[in-house]
Amino acid sequence: MRRILVVIATTVALAAASGASAAVPTQATITTTVVFGQGPPHGTFSATAPLCASGTIADQLITVGGGGESFSFIVSRTFTCSDNSGTFTLLLVLHGNASTPASCQLAGQFSVVAGTRSFATLSGHGDFCLTVIVPGQLGNETLSGTFQLP
């Protein structure tokens, strides 16, 4: 009987310890200002935890599809943290079509595809909305999603 209690106590202790170290998905928001028309899109961002507070962004266009009134872009965006805590890269799938919310010129989904230093194990996904401020020159985005740092 004592042996069974020791096994149960050990199992409960190990489960509690592993549960305490497991990361909980966290809702976060990233707000960007994107500059267009001066080389590849680039700009600045601010974010909520568990991400770094601010930094710069750089885009790399992967592909463009569609035509007429419906189109999409796939973009790799690297976020470089101003506090030197690391970088993280999101893959953005942007859509422009009749189902795009009226408040957005482009909208879509994103997922985390890479990270360095503090963000090497970052995972996450979510949605975003781009609003053009100056056509062909400047836009603001809001990216909202769930992020996890195990």
C-alpha cells in the first residue's frame, strides 16, 4: 500500500511540475506601420507580450496570385526586436476580394515560421487587417493572434 502511495505521489508531483513549465497560449496584438514604394516593404511595429515591445519589420514577397477583383499575396515578414531579444518571422497570406472586411484594404491570416534567440521556439497564428493611409506609400496593420513560447 505504501508503495502505491509513493508511486501516486511521484506521478502527481511530476505532472504538476511539467504542467507548471508548459507554456500557455497567449493572445497578443502587433501593430505595424508599413512603408511601400521604397524598395521591399518595411517599417516599424509595436507588440504586446509574449512578444518584444517594438522593433522593425522587413518583407519578402513570396508569390502573387489572382487577377481582376480577387488577388492574394504571400509574404514572409521578419520582425527584429529593438531590445536585441531576437527576431521572429511570420508568413502572411493577404487577400483582396469581396469578402475582405470593409475596414481593411487587405486582410488575411498569418503563422509563425521561424525565430531566433528568445523567439527560437515561438509558435502562433492569427488574422490581420491592413489599412492604406497613403496609397502606394504607407499603411497600418493590426495582427491579432495566439502565440506560445514553450
